[in-house]
Amino acid sequence: MERIAVISDIHGNLPALEAAAEDIRSRGIRRIFCLGDLVGKGPQPAEAVDRIRELCERVVQGNWDHGIGTPQVKEAGVWQQERLGSEQLRYLGSLPFSADLLLSGRRIRLVHASAESVYTRVYRKSEKKEKLAMFENTEATGGFLGGEEAPDVVGYGDIHVPYLQTLKSGRRKGLLLFNTGAVGAPYDGLPQASYVILEGIEGSEAPGPFSVQMVRVPYDIERVVAIAERVKLPQLERFQYEMRTGLEQ
């Protein structure tokens, strides 16, 4: 059985990333996929990019990763962009849109926000039709593993709220949608890093044991707040509130 950790939404929060990485290592898991938003919001965007490149086997692009390479006008965006080198910006701009994976006969697709765009948001309380659209092949995703089939398991980040839900559409039953939550900026009221472990038989088209496990990891919140204060992070009060409460302001 293969186990793969899926993380997302680091947002320049290196203490949270290191806590999640240590927890993953302690479980004997060696493979990590990241679903984007390495930068934005937090005080260490460059360090987060470099660390993700060391840790992760596969990384897909988030909305911040895409947008940070474009001209910035807001103070927070300018601040983030100025802390990234040209090679880091090139890396973020070159990240793929999605990643496909076959485990125990389940066709798994991983994206940042949706099958349509890194900017199309699907909330936990979104309508069923919006969630079912996550299982469609689009111009951005292509067919599953380059073929014509569509995924029956979809994982994403973006909304910073972890959840898991089963869906059905006509003859397609047992569709599984999950959100990893955020490593660096959880918004579900629990200020701990969040990630997912996928377990199954890799590459097998035959049905087999398969699981999605959600994990929360406490970390030193005051450490990242102190870093933000030291580097004079824009919108500091908002950052302090979100880190300490696990809620979006």
C-alpha cells in the first residue's frame, strides 16, 4: 500500500509547513504532493517556495502562485513579489494546473481550486452542480492521465476548510470530493496545520483498499506571528487574528 501526503495553501508560513513535514516524516511517509498557494498572506514566501521544492514530488499551481508573477498594485502583493527572486517567480509561473493519480482503481485528480480555473472557487456549501463539475475533464485538466476517462476522486485546496463528501450523478456513483484544508492559514476555526493522507495500491486499475485520512498538526503560532512582526508584514493585525483564531477576517 502506497501512502501519499497531500498538502496545500502554505502561504509563506514556514513554521506550519515544518510542523506538517515533521508529522508526515514521523508516519514514515516519504511522498508529498502540494496543491498550490505557496506564497501570499504570510511572512516567508521565498523560504516556503524553496522548502516546497525540496519536500514535494509534485506541485500544482494555485491562484497566488499564478497571480504573483503579474504586476501588483496592492501593498500586500507588492510586498510578496519583492521577496521572490526571478527563479522563484519562474518556478511558480511554470507549475502545472493539475495532477492525476491512480490508486486502488480510483482515478484521483488533484487541483488547487477547481477543474476550470485556479480562480474558480468551490466552497464546502456550494451547490451540488458546482461540486459535480469538479469531476469533469476540462481544457485545463485534459482527460485523466491523458486519456478520455474522468476522475472519480477529486482533491483540492484554496478554501482553507477541510471536508470530505460523497456524490453521485446519474450512473456515476461513489464520487469522492475532498478538501485538504490549509497548512499555513486554516479558516475552519482550528488554528492548526491541515493535510490529507491518501492510501491505496498505486497504478492498480482493480478495486482495492483505499482511504483518505485528514490530519491536523499544532505548531508554534506565536513564532510565525513574531516573524511577521519582525519583517513588517503588511496587514499585520489581520494576519495575527487569522493565525491565532483559525478564522478569516
